[in-house]
Amino acid sequence: MRSILFLSLVLVGACAARDPRPEPAAGLAYSDLALDTEAGRDALRERVEVAARNFCREHAREVVPQLIRHETSYCLDALRQSLAEAMPATVRRAYYRR
């Protein structure tokens, strides 16, 4: 009986000891860009690249699965795609338009 009570207390303690740090996230500002111009679209692509590089430099060990950490482009590619998917459709079209 004591072992069951002890095990229950250990499990409750493990559940309560969560990491209080927020999940890593990347942000991107584009409202100041004129996306109907080539220069604006180039600036958007540059901001996505900078955001991806900064995020991956700081958080790659936390977000990239251990089995593929040797693939250096995984984090960058995944984050670029994630940022593009989070954009409104009009901004996403401007991002992919050359």
C-alpha cells in the first residue's frame, strides 16, 4: 500500500513540475512593406530569412528531432514554410511571387 501511495505522489510531482518557459516562437512584421513592389517583396523574403536564421540559431536543439539534427537546413526550411503558412493569403502570394 505504501508503494502505491509513494508512486502516486511521485507521478503527481512529475506532472506539477512543468517547465515554465514558453514554447519558442518566431515572429514577423510586414505591415510596413509595399508588397506590390519588387523591393517590398524582396524585403519580405529577407525578413523571413533573418527570422528563420535567428530562430534556428537559438532554438534548433529544442525543435529539431534528434535523429535529423545533422541536416542543417531542416530547421530553416521548416520555419520558412511555417512562417509562410501563417501569412494571410495576399502576403503569402507576394512572398512567393518573383
